[in-house]
Amino acid sequence: MDNLFLIVAVLSFLAIIVFAILTIIQFIKKDVSKAKKQIKFTGISVAVMIVSFIGFGMTADPVEITEKEDTQKQVETVAKVEETPEEKAAREAKEAEEKALAEQKAKEKAEAQAKADTEAKAKAEAKAKAEAKAKEASVPREHKSALKKAEQYAKTMHMSKAGIYDQLTSEYGENFPADAAQYAINNIVFDWKENALKKAKSYADMMNMSNSAIYDQLISEYGEKFTKEEAQYAIDHLE
């Protein structure tokens, strides 16, 4: 039906063109009555063309076509959703298998990464140990001896870092060369504040000295040679 309306509309359009040309000819010939008749036919053709286009538009309703397409899609979707118990079981089994496979791959990847991290850590530790061993091997014997002596003075006599250096280099003490003594001071690891506190306690217990006198003795160039910070820590924590 929509094709018929379209054909009528096209024929009406052609008629409009023909009648319009005839109208112009009649006006040129000055035949007014015939010209008016051609104008009337032209108007009728225009009306027919308009009605035909309206009829075509109504018969070719896009909404109806869209609804049919949507209905078809819904039918197809329902057909897909409505699966048999066997199909459902097969689908669930496949999904479970895919999930298990994905979890296995993730586990293997994590284990491989952990193994790589462990190997890298082991290599780094081995390298650090080798470097430390090589560094230690390159240290002169006298330097190592000075370091061991410094550790003994720090642990047993609770001396300061400066006091230990003087004892190591003193001709009346250990008589180490300056570079060996400096190596010992640079590499000794000790809590000098605790040593200052232990020295302060010994002065307080054995000599009954005041806090001010103990502080002066701790920082004195002719005394213990602790730093002011270390000495103040000792006084602040002296009981």
C-alpha cells in the first residue's frame, strides 16, 4: 500500500510540472480562461501529491518496524536464556574450569614472582657478604687490632670516643698509628650516651660528686672527653 501512495505522489508531481508549463503558455497566448483552468488542475495535483505523501508516511510507520525488531530480539534473547538442564550444567562446568584455570595461573605467577624475589634477595646478600669480606681482607692487620682494642675500652672502661682515640695513639697507651686509631673510631658502633651515664654513676657512687662537677669532668679535655650532649644525657638520667 505504501508503494501505491508513493507512485501517486510521483505522478502528481509530474502533473504539477505539466500543468504549470501549460499555464505559462496560456498566459503568453493571453488566453486567461484556459490559464485559470490549468491553475485549477495544478492545485488539484498539488493536493493529490500532499495526500499521497501523507498516506505513504502513515503506511511506512518506523515505530511499528522498530517494535517488530524489538519483539524479535526479545524472542531471541528468551530463546538463549531458556537453556536445558544439560546445557546449564555444561556451562557451569565450563565456567568452573575456566575459573580454576585462572586461579592456577595466578598462583603459579605469584609463586614464580616469590621465587624470583627470594633468588634476587639471596644474590644481593651474597654480594654484600662478598664485598664485606673483600673489604675486611683489604684492611691492614694493625687497623683491625686497633678496632678490637677500641671495643674493649668502650665495653670495659666505658670511655668516650675521643678518650679511646687518645688512648690508642698515646705513646703511654697503645701507641697505634693515627690512621689505625682513626679507622677504629670510624668503625666502632657503640652507645656513647650510655657510657657517659655509666661514668657519671661511678663518679657519683665512688666520689660523691655533684651533678655540676660530674658534668665538668665528663666534658673536660683533661677528663673523660665526652660531648656536651652525651654529658647532659648522663646528668639528666642520673639517679
